[in-house]
Amino acid sequence: MSTETVLNNYINNEWCRSNASEYLDVTNPATAEVLGVVPLSPSAEVDRAAQVAADALVEWRRTPAPDRVQYLFKLKNLLEANFDDIARTITLECGKTLDESRGEMRRAIENVEVACGIPTLMQGYNLEDIATGIDEIMIRQPVGVCAAIAPFNFPGMITSWFMPYAVACGNTYIVKPSEKVPLTMQKIFQLIEETGLPQGVVNLVNGSEATVNAILDNPTIKAVSFVGSTPTARYVYSRATANGKRAQCQGGAKNPIIVLPDADAEMTQHATTESAYGCAGQRCLAASLAVTVGEAREWFTEVMTDAAETRVVGYGLEEGVEMGPVITPESRSRIEGLIQKGLDEGAKILVDGRNSQIPGYENGNFVRPTLLGDVNPSSEIAKTEIFGPVLSAIHVDTIDDAISLVNAGRYGNMACLFTSSGAAARKFRYEAEIGNIGINLGVAAPMAFFPFSGWKDSFFGDMHGQGKDAVEFFTQKKVVVERWA
Ligand code: NAD
């Protein structure tokens, strides 16, 4: 392994070689080629990043908001100029198709754009004469040093749900990317360096569990944003809050879509296919359960069988490929094991994506689109997050049964309804106990100016990522009551 491929941390505007005693390979999931090695940084490096971020905070919070966002305007322009290069890096390390990587970067940039509005978004409010001659104002001030801990499935986008807002609000920042996909953040931090942000305002520390624990235990870090699986989200939330930090922790999902008999078959097929099999099912907004109501069962099964069988699977950098591999060989085995578990529990295999070989990419972690029918709602496959290209179909008789099934799930990240009835759509929107709702959409991903609103076991905290919630999370309110004689 040449030394150039060892990834660095970025602390106090310097690229630093970690003193880690352990490193992990970063691997292309389609080819098994090693792309680099990532350090599992020790706690001393988190502590140093926190210290320089605390030092930087003094001047940064005094920098006027309109001046702070100038760095974000520069970052937006640099991200646009390097758009294809970053998208390519996402595909290399994460496996999704180039189009999917471009879509991810578009969402990342949208968040930077929205955070550029901080001079307006961060305003407080006031009331003159709360009593005669006395005025009261609410002002927002930064929280301090904040940190993000990211998952593997969106290496370029997820940090942008938090970091641009935090920095624009006058906080300083530490990013800990997923150790499985750390290359994209190396590229983005090279652009952050080019923006000329002052020393220590934004820092990058690579690592895994021990690095996360160091973030959670460091008393200088005041707020933590986490995205990943539910067990880790719950753990991070409890340890961060036990240590007196603010925390917002987004977890896993098991997203149902309901198909009513009056739905448009073509639209439903297209949207469900993109949702269940897009990004190889490795999206927290991937449809994982399809609940058909009444006569929808027959036509839905037919169109989805066709969609699963014909989806083009291969290397995401190649033209015409519609679905890439899953992230690791362990992921592939886990997904295939869950499919078998579903069959053991009585489901029917309608399209079997196991044991896939893609010519030329025999070492890749490929699972083809899989469709299971007659899935029992109480079986494990109906409840467990698979995080792979597997759609499980369940049949019920009425929309009430379907909504009850949705509400019985432990997760609350997303649910979608396909229908041509406004009344059914309203009922669903009103009754579903879920944070993100789609009507005739397969991936109800909130835009940057709306909160990414998971519920139940999909979210631990109060304020979500993105938009006004991000401003709430990254500021603390101060109320001033004034009397001048
Ligand atoms: P993960 O929980 O394994 O890892 C997420 C982060 O936590 C990584 O940075 C990792 O280094 C760290 N980590 C892992 N185990 C840890 C531990 N025991 N202690 C401390 N830190 C630990 O998640 P993943 O596999 O990278 O990502 C996939 C998961 O993320 C899926 O469950 C998916 O649904 C979820 N996800 C949720 C959303 C959302 O918005 N709700 C978005 C994207 C992904």
C-alpha cells in the first residue's frame, strides 16, 4: 500500500497524518479493489479537533452572519465546479450508479444553498412595550462546537443536513464520516480548504466506534448529529445526552408503501421500483414493504415482477446500469440470509436476486432485485430493516387494515400511498404515524428547506436535520427584557 492512499484528518486547516494504531481498507464494492486506507483515529485526535474548534469559536461567532455565509456561497460554487468528480468518488466507494451519486450531490448542494439564508433564518423576534416602556427580544446564539457522525449510504449528502447550518449559525464543527466511505469527505474537505474558512472552524476526523465515543465523551463538544442504524442511533443519543449534549439521531427504517386498486399502475410501478431498488435498497427511504389492497394485488405483482426481473445491475460507473452492488460482502450475506429467513417463514419468492454474478465483476457484492410475495405481517422479514434490494409484498382487504399495519411497525421514517382518491390520500396523511409521507411518490425525501422528519425508532431527539429545525438545533435562544429610563 503506497503512503498516498492513507487518508488524513483535517484539523485546524491542516491535513494531518493520524497516530492511529488501526487502519481499515476502503474498498470498491463493485470490484473489491482497495481504494485507500482509513485511520481509526484515537480519542486524542478528537480532543485536539474539539480544542481547535473551541479556539476558533471565539472569533467565528463574532463574524457577522452575512460574512459567514460568504464561505458557503464559495463552497456551493466549488461543489458545482467539482460535481462530477465528487459523484464519481461516491460511486467508487459506495457502489451506487453515477446518476444516483449526482442526485445525492444535488441534495447536498441544496442544503448549502438553504444555509446561505441564515441572515434571515437565524433572526429572533421582539415585542415593544411588554409593559409600559419595557421591551423584550429573543436572540439566537450559536451552541458552540458541534459534530456530525455519518453513515455509509450517502457519503456526500448527509453531513450537509447539519454542517452548513451549524457553521452559518456561528458554531464550529467536526465531521466523522463513515469508515466505509471516507473518500468523498476527503474531496469535499479539499474544497472547504479552498473556501478560506478560518482555522479550526471545520475539522475532519476519521474513525469508527472509538472515535465516536471520543466525540460523545468530549465535554467541549456541545451538540451531536448522528445518522445510521437504530441500535447505534439509540446508543449515541443516550450517551451524548447523558453527557449533557444536544443530540439529534436519525436511525433505521422499514418503509411501507400502500397500493390501492385505483392507483395508476404505471406510475406506481415506476415509483416503487426506484424506491425499492434505487441505490440497491440502501436508502433510509427505500420502500421495503408493499401493502396491496383488494384487486391491486394482481396487477401490482405482475408489474413489479417485470420491473425486478428487467432492472440492469452492474458497475455504477457504466452507462445504462440501473443498480449497483451493496456495500460489503457481509451486507450481501446478511441480505441473502434474510431472504432465506423470509422463505422459511412462508413467503413466496417471485424474483430471486441471490447468488448473482455480474460478468467482469465477479468479486462485487451484487444482489439482484428480489421480490417476495405472501409475506406474513408478523414474520421477521416484514419487520427487520433489510437495507438491500428486497421488496416484500403483503396483501390486505381494506385501507384501514393497511394503515393499521403501517402504524404497528416500530419505525416511522416514511410511508407512501398510491391512489387516485383524494379522500383516501387525506385519510392516510392524517392517520399514518410516520414522519415523512409520500402520496403517489416512492421516495418522500424532504427538500433542504423542510425537516427530515423520522418518527418512532427512526429518530431520537426533538429537532430534525435541515431547514428551520437545523437552525433551532444549532442555536440557543436568549431572551432580553429591557427598560431604559
Ligand atoms: P451504522 O449505525 O453502522 O454506522 C453509522 C455511524 O456510526 C458510522 O459513522 C459508524 O462509524 C458509527 N458506529 C457504528 N457502530 C457504532 C458503535 N457501536 N458505537 C459508536 N459508533 C458506531 O450505520 P450504517 O450501516 O453506516 O448506515 C446504514 C443505516 O443508516 C441504516 O440503518 C439506514 O436506515 C440508516 N440511515 C438512516 C437515515 C435517516 O435519515 N433516518 C439516513 C441514512 C441512513
